[in-house]
Amino acid sequence: MKNTQLVSMEWLVEQLENPEVRVVDCRFVLGSPQAGLAAYVEGHLPGAFYLDLEQDLSGKKGTHGGRHPLPDLNELAEKLGAAGIDRSVKVVCYDDQGGAMASRCWWLLKYMGHDNVALLEGGYSLWREQGRSVTTDVPSVAPRVFPVDVRPEMIASMEDVKSRLHSEDTVLLDAREEPRYLGIHEPIDKVAGHIPGAHNAFWKEGLTDKGTIKGADEQKARFANVPGLAENADKEVIVYCGSGVTACPNVLALTEAGYQNVKLYLGSWSDWSSYADNPVAVKKPE
């Protein structure tokens, strides 16, 4: 199986002058919110626009909803339109965090009804390692209209997750690293542990030793080890992480592996743990 959600660097080099291709720089460092934009200003792929995880790809935090809730989709659509993106344009997203931030952008565009979006294979770091050109120029293009056609089937709410606890028809996947999943270590949220019944599939296990995204066959083999997934590619899969960002690489990987019914619990653990009466598990499920 070949990756369909990725484009090669060779392909992108040939398309940089194509007005029907737009590149989006998604670099962002959690805990250092100015670092991504600073990196973009210092140098980025030719023609790339910048979208900030917290300013553009997330909304304002509240009591519930998690640390990175949905942005105002109409505002995001205006930003995408200002970048010359409409339904006819292929969007290529990249970062230098193994695809975590770029996958969030990929997922959001899919959620808003835009299928023609992919990640750059290898991201910014590999682009630079291969000596490919970068620029400090900020592109200027004619604006277009980006239509919003929300796909509610791609998202799961806290109530959705709660109603499916221990359901044989749903697999819950926790994309955080194992110590956080087990409740041994929790550096961010007030409550440690995981959603009862969830299985752990750390998102970085979807990367090669070089930090590139594994191929579709490798992703399929990876998820075949998760109870409930190997035998049924149509089963509902709900993926979460700490705040709905690093779950997105797992959503992309599951899509690559052929799973048809994958949802993102956008609020993720930061939302789940904000409700005092929600159950919490602090060890692996049996």
C-alpha cells in the first residue's frame, strides 16, 4: 500500500510555481508559542504561508473543551481564502515535529470539507538536510473563497466517548506516550491517567527512525496489534491525546491503514479530565 496522504519533496519542487498548489508552514513548539512563527520568519519553503496552532488552528480555551478547541471555522476559512485556497487548490502542510502540527492542519481542512490536502514527506528538517531552497519572502496571492462544509462524522464529543466506554463496537486509542497513558507521569493536566477501556498507541510509533512517517503497510501492521482493530477495518475508532493535536497523526495513520470510521475526540484528555465525575483509569486495561 502506498501513502495517499503524503506528497514527496520531488513532487513539491515541481509544483512550487503551480497556482493550484499552496504550501502551509505549521511549525509550532508546545510551551514556546512564538517559536514557530520565529522559525517561519527566519526561513520557510518558497511560497509557504504560516498557520499558527494556537492563533489559527485552535479556538479560545474555556472551562471545558480542552486546551486546543476548534477555531472559529469562518475565521479560518477567511485566512485560507486569503492564502489563495479554494476547493480547487491542493494544500501541502509541513512542520518539523514529525507531522504532529501539520496533521492537525490536515485534519481541520478535511473536517471543513477539503479533501485535497496532504503532508510533505519528511517535513522541513529533511527539506533543509537535502539542501533544498528556502526563503524569507512572504507570498502574496490573489484571494479566493474557501467554502466550509463541515463533516460532523469526523469528530467525537465528550458525551460520545462517555456513551461508548467499554463498547465492543468502538475502539478508543490514546496517542500519548505510555507514562502519561498509565498515569505515572502527567506534566500538563491536573489529573493523571487515561479514559477507561482505551488502548495506548503512542503517535511517534508511526514514525521511522529518521522521523519520517511510516508507509501504509507499516501503519496497518502497527494497528493490527491493537485489540479490536485487526479483524475489522470498519469499526469505529476514536482517537485522543492530551489536547487534540498529537492524536491527528494517528488519525492520518489509521486512514492510511484503511480504517474507514475514524473520529477525533478533539478535547481529548484535557477535556475529559476537566469533568470531575468522569471515570479515570491509571493502569493498562485488562
